[in-house]
Amino acid sequence: MATPIRNAFDPGFGVYVHWPFCLSKCPYCDFNSHVRKAEIDEDRFVEAFGVELAHRAALTPRREVRSIFFGGGTPSLMSPSTVEAILSQISSHWTLAKDCEITLEANPTSVEASRFRGFKAAGVNRVSLGVQALNDIDLRALGRQHSVAEALMALDVANSVFERVSFDLIYGRAGQTPAAWRKELELALVRAPEHVSLYQLTIEPETMFERMVNSGKMTLPGADAQRALWDVTQEATIRAGLPAYEVSNHARPGAECRHNLVYWRYGEYVGVGPGAHGRIVTPRGRRAQAAERHPEMWLTCVETEGHGLVEDDLLSSEQEGDEFLLMGLRLREGVDPQRYFLLTGKRLSQSRISELVGDGLVEFTRENRLRVSSEGFPVLDAVVADLAA
């Protein structure tokens, strides 16, 4: 069973590992993912990850790792031995918490599901499946390589192998009605023992979906329909005992994704792998890091320079404050205004807060934390922009 999350004022330290390869590129995806026809030299990548981890460990000594997350791309395309080698490298540089959460993202195909026991033996204790839809027509439209039957089978296998399982669905798809989404959610939630991520479809720049929308080949639900889909999502997940703890993430109390909480609570994390980002705290302040995105170029950088970083910038107090609000206000628990003051040296605008409270978009908790209200979550970006202005 999942253990309770720790105090919010102690966000913790995490490690993110980016595996950049996929079998195909989904038309909605703007992540740093790449398709390669040739076989991937996993041994070479393991060595490069080791170099990167040593570099980051020198910058962040004596940390306790509370969470490790293998993202991508499609990390379940890695062999379990690769995952085991990377976990061994991580544990050689930092102390792992006794209850360290180790998550691996996986596609719900039969081939990848067959590796689940190998991933568990390697040390993975939580899996997150990219189901995305429980409708075969929409799965094809989303560019997914699995069927509904395969997805349900993979979920069953995952739940039999791992104590902690999550999966993703995308809603707000072309032609989707609230009634159809409710039916799909009901099918999904009976297979969600502790956590589910439900993302409203966003058209990202330079994706196939953007070109389809711009050319009129795809039409998404309008604003009223999107709000209706949002309302169905909240109603169904609350009824299933999986309330939202973040704008797109739902969990039973104590089963929240600890790694993502490190991000949203503005904790500290290192990122290794092509395109990986990190936020580390040094004696000079918080640094924003990003690695070379192109996989083969990243390998060359690591092998010749000793790391793959192409960005390593000291954040100003104003930038820290903006990031703190942008991340923390996504959470149902909200943010501590005192921590904003400690980061920036200034107070949040009381007049702006009063206006947003009056509009019913933000509220204070009994612990005097500032959070976005249920009415404010559908317009979260506008609320954050107003507070950060």
C-alpha cells in the first residue's frame, strides 16, 4: 500500500531519467521523443547515464532520493537490465529513502506488459501506463499502437505485478461527448486502484494535431463542451474515491505520485538523459538545467564533455517566485504564501488575492494556504498569471 505523503514544506529530492525513443510519434505529442529504425545501443546509453549521474551527484552531494522517475519517450522499450543498471548507478551516488518511489512509464502493449516482472525485479515499484483512450477508433486517431483489449490486459497484468499502478487518459478529443466520456471513465476507474491522470487535450505547437486543426481537418469540442467534460471528470473521480489532488491527477489519499509532488511543491531534482530538465539548489541559489535534446548529440556531449547540459542558469528571485506559483497552484493543497516571501523577498499582492477571492477563483485553507478553488481550476492559467503579475 502507498504510504502517506510528507510535509509539504519539505518537498524532497528526486531523479528523473529520460529515455527518448518511441516506436512511433503520436500526433499530439511535443515531448522529446524520437523514432529509430536501427537497434538502440543500450550499453552505450547506460555508460552515458552513469557519466551524467556522476556529474549531477557532484553538484548535489549528500541528498536522500525520495523518488526516481523513468519518463520519455517510452521507457518500457528499455530492457529490464538497463533499468537495473541505471538504478544501481543512482544508488551509488546518493542515499535512497527506504520508501523511495521508483516509477516507470510504459505503453500498454502485450510485448511491453510481458516485461513487467523484469522491471519489478530490477527495482521498479510503480508503473504508469499510457492508455490515453478506451475507444479503438480514438486510439487510432491518437496514433497509439495498442487496442482497448491490449490496454485492459496490460492494466490487469500491471495490477497483478505492482502494488502501485497509474494510467493516463486524454479527454476533450474530437467528437467526444460528455455521455461518451462518462461511460469511458466508468470503465477505466474500476481498474484504477489508487491513481489516474486525466489530461484535457491540448494542441501543442509544431505537432501533427496543430496542422490538422489549422487546416480544418480536426475540430475539437467548444468551450462549453470542454467545461462539461471537465465537470464529468470531477464527478466521476470523486464518486470513485479518486479526488483531484492536482489539476489533472487524481488519487486516493496517500497514493499521490511522490515524484510529481517534488515538482509541484517546488522541490529539488536532477534530470539526466536527452532533453531532461532539472532544478538544483546550490550555495549560490537555485539553478535551472536542461540537457541536449538530440539523442546522438547528447551521447557525444556526454562522452566528450562529461555531461550533456546545454543550459545551467541561476534563477533570479522573481523567476523562482513565478515557478513556485506556476507549479504549486496546480495542487489542491495550494501554496504557503510565507514560502513565496522567503523565495522572493516580497509578499503576494493582497489586492489581487482579494479580487480573485471575491470572484470565487481562489481561497484560503484552514492552514492559511492559498489555493485555486474548484471554480478556478478550469481557468488555472489565467489565475496564476494574475497572481504572478
